[in-house]
Amino acid sequence: MLSEKFPIFDGFALLWWGLLFGLFIARAEVTACPTTCHCIDKSGMTVVQCMSRNLENIPSDLPRDTVVLLLASNHITHIPSHAFRELHYLQELDLSNNDIETVDLGAFQGVSDSLLVLDLSNNHIQSVPKEAFARLHAKISLSNNPWHCECTLQEVLRELRLDPETVNEVICHTAVQEEYAGKSIIQVLDSGINFCNFHHKTTDVAMFVTMFGWFTMVIAYVIYYVRHNQEDARRHLEYLKSLPSSSQISKDFDTISTVL
């Protein structure tokens, strides 16, 4: 046989099969689908459907070539940092109709360049860190969340490309000024309201109250110190008055000398 005459061919064959096996394993890791989801190839794009699966967390074993990720209608409560960092081809992410309350800083790090559509509507989000959506250029839906309208949210929204179809459904559930609760935050901001001004005023008032409290404490201490020292001085004076004078001591000494 050729392999017996030329053993080098066996080495090349083993190397060739090793490479094929390695490529097969790598491809399997890229395209492996989580057991709780259904993955399909749609026009050459990997679509991962995980809707209505009672998920409480974002799956960690998502295919790396995922282009569309559908996680709507689950019970996810939290989007951790780097949750999608391996999904460099991700273009559409649907997290609507969950129980999301918190979005970590850097939650969308790794997909900021590729992501085109992000749906976070119908969740329980009240606020997000200022840098949570940093460098994200996707069209974002934030409607039907119990937003607390204040300075940070205003600064976050200023940097986002909100979905024009749902932009007016981003409602202030609560606000730094109660009069704006129940109103569309975009309409409030368009009317000229600046929530950061309220924030600065609130901070100034808090600082004034704190300084006034410290000043009052200092004054009270000074008054106590003066009164306490006055009392000590009075007692010392009374003690000195109670001591016999030097003339009285001299007379007593003369009397004792005469007797002797």
C-alpha cells in the first residue's frame, strides 16, 4: 500500500482530518442553539426565537452568528453587563413584554456597532444608567415603562434614536415635579422643560439645609461652651471669696504669739 511505502502520507491524512474535525467543532459552537429556543436560518441569517419560554435570564449559550434574537414575553428581570458581547452580528433584539427592572452599565457593549433595532417596551424600567446605551445607534422602543422623569433620563434620551412610532408612549410615571406625571416625556421636553434645572435646584436646597444645620450646631456649641465656662468662673470666684484674707491670717498669728 502507498501508506506503507510512504508513511508521510498517513501524517498528512491525519492532519487533514484533524483540521476538518476542528472546523466542524468550531462551526457547531457557532451555530449551537439553546435547548429553550428555536433557531432557524432565514435568508442566510440565524434567527433565534426564544419567545414565551418562561425564561428568567438571558441565555448564555446563544449562537455567535445570531442576527435576530427574539426574547419577548418572558420573565427576564435584568440585563447584565456584556450580556450580548459575543454576538457581533446581532442586528435586531426584542426584549419587549418582560419584567425587566434594571439595565446594567455596558449591557449592550459589543453590539453597539451592529445593532439596528432594540425593543424594550412593556417592561418595568424606571431609570437607566447614563452610559447604558453608550454608542448605540439602533432604533429603540422604550414605550410603556414606568419611567421616573428626571435629569439622568433626560440626558439618556438626548443621545438615543427613539422609534418614531412609539416615541409619544414614553410616559412619565413619576417625575421630580409631580405636575409632569402621566405626560409624554418628549412632549414635556419639547415644551422647554429642563429636568436638570430641577435637579440643580433640589441639590442647592439640600446643600443650604445641610449648611444651615451645621451652622446651628456650631452656634449651639459656642453658646454651651461660653455658659459652661461662665459657670466654672463663677464657682472659682466664690471659692476664692470663701478663703480667709492675708490680714486675717496675720492677726490670728499675732494672737497665737501673744498667748505663747
